[in-house]
Amino acid sequence: MATMGKYCKAYSLKKLREFTQWTECAENTRKEKKKVSGREVEINRELRDNDFLYLQENYVVTDGIFKDENIIFENVTPEWQEFCHKTLAFEIPVYETAQVQASTNQNKSNS
């Protein structure tokens, strides 16, 4: 079963390809249905510069929102992380949990 991460962000492939050590596992792209000789078959989609891929919280790049499926790039190095932060402005948001406090009137009625 696919795993949904807590955070990912979409980037154009053109922007991702600016990383000097970028490599692609094109065989891991999502499947597309296509008619070949009158039959419907599934083939891997071709990646183009204007396609969007997802940079996951673990710095892996996927062709879809799930962090463990359709992995296109997984060579996570300090250089890649620096590129993500400096060039792509990728920052994982810190979500603080909200403290819910009972209203003053509710507290008085419980006394």
C-alpha cells in the first residue's frame, strides 16, 4: 500500500534538472493508458521539462504524491539538500499543535 508523507511540494522537471548531479529513473514514471494496434495498453509516461514531479519530505522525488511509489530521483546527498533549500526554496513547514482551551463560562459551569 502506498505511503502518503506529511509534506511534499510540486516542482517543474525543468527546475529539478538544474541540479548538476540530477539523474532520472524514467522506468519508474506513472503508467498511462494508450491504444496500440487497437488494444489498450499501459506504458510509462515520457517526462518533459514542463511536467511536475513531487519533492518529498525525505528529499526523494516522485511522479505522484506518494513518497514510496514512482520514485524518479533518490540520490539524497548534502549537495542535493542544499540545492533544494537554496535554489528551490524547499522548506518543510513546522506545524504547531493548537491548544484548545475551554471558555471562561464553560469552566464556571463545571465548578
